[in-house]
Amino acid sequence: HSVQADTLRHQGALTMFALKTYQKNALAVLTEFLQACRSQPVADAFNAAVAAQGRSNEPYQPVFENVPSVCLRVPTGGGKTVLAAHAVALAGKAVLDSDAPVALWLTPSDTIRTQTLEALSDARHPYRQALAEYFGDRVLVCDLESLQTIGPHDVGKTCIVVVATIQSFNVSDTGKRNVYSFFEELSPHFDNLPPNRAEGLETVKAEDLESQPYLTTTDVGRVKHSVANWLHLNRPLVIVDEAHNNRTDRFFKTLGRLNPSCVVELTATPVTGNNVLYHVSAQELKAEQMIK
């Protein structure tokens, strides 16, 4: 029973009611920015959004080429996770024009991963209700272990939210189940893949045969049926909770391998390199009686 659990519950209690004004404002700025990115360079869209808020000298730091990567700064207790849940649908529509996006929701620790997974899976929980507001019951929430329960027929028809820790994608951390390994259960997703969609996907290498004994020399060069490749195929929206924790080169290389369509970070304490698209001030929280 942790402070994080209390925070999650506290944030959860927020959306039993309508979104607060500052939450609506943050989501409106995010949506407008992502829509603008479809017709102009990301940096230009960012500069325009920041200038409209009367801010200057905050240049956009490109993270991935042409992939919008921005941060919403929300003070502790301001309902970051609720905002994240709303952002899934809004970003899916704005960036991919999709009513059934795939979202990769990254948490800073295993404890928070478990709590977030439970909350998003519970029909009575405000986080899940935030998703249901847009998708109804067309929502599947899973972790990396249960990804194989999702069939090819679900993709594009249902909003799929995969909740994981950032560490499970960092290549050197082999203690966790390897998201870059070949899994037969994922094979149906790779059937009859046209060559243009297979581009950029990782293939089986000779050294993979040592760690995965069911692969044979005939598999070398084949597209790996891996979690990472499945994500890459589906251009996930990436939601990063507590985004200040993990701004390392390895993290960005790792994310790049997953072919994100956009990255939305949420934190109370941005660091250099977080492209802060919108600041929620402590005054705004006070005005909404969110803090005493």
C-alpha cells in the first residue's frame, strides 16, 4: 500500500466529475498541436503553440525525425494519469486519424505499472471510464506478457493499450522477458506481410539461434515475430508517465525502434529536453480546489 497507490486513487477520484478547466485546456492545446503537425514541421507547430501562450525562447528539441514528442507539465495531484487516458483517443484521432489506435503506456516502475494496468482494466475506474468515453467497450488493455491474447482481428477495430515499464524495452536489461525475441504466438500478426510493411522490422540473426533453440538456420533473415516488431508495425502512440525519469540516449534509441507515431510525456518536474507544450500552474490547481 504505497504513496503511489494513494496518488493513483486520488487522481482517479478526479474524473468521477467532468474534467477540470486546466485539464481541458491542456488537452485542447495538445490536440491542436498534433493536428498542426500533419501539415507543417513539428518544430513550427510547437513554436506556434508556445507563442500562443505568451512563451518565448523555448526551442523545440527534436527527438525523432518528424515525430511529435511533447510534454504536459502538471503539478503533483493534478490528475496526470486521467489526462493521459484522454490523450490516447485525442492523439489517435489527431495523428493517425484512427478510432482504434495502439498505445504504449510506459511507467517508471513495476509497482506503478501494476497499478496502472489494474486501473485501466477496471470498468468502474475513472481511468478506464476516460477511455470508454471515446471507445465504449472497444478497449483492450494488456501487458507485454499478455499481448499474445490480442488477435489480428482486434487491430484497427479496438483501442489497444499496452502497459509496460520503460526498463523492459532497454536492451541491456535481459532479466525481464525479452521484447525483442521471436514468439510463435504473435505469428498471425505477421502473416502475408507486404514487403513495404516489413521494412524497418528486425530480422532473425544467427546469434538469435543460441538463445532461442526453436529457431533454425532457415529462420535467419525472417522478420522476427517479436513484441517490438508488433509495436513497430502498429505505430503506437507512446504515453510516458513521470517522463523526467528516463531521458537517456538509450531510452530514445529504444523508443525509435518501436516506430512511435507521437510521444506524449507527463511530469510535474520536466528536465532539459522535455518539450513542454503546456504548463499547468499551481494557481490553476488552487483555483479548482485541487490543492489546499
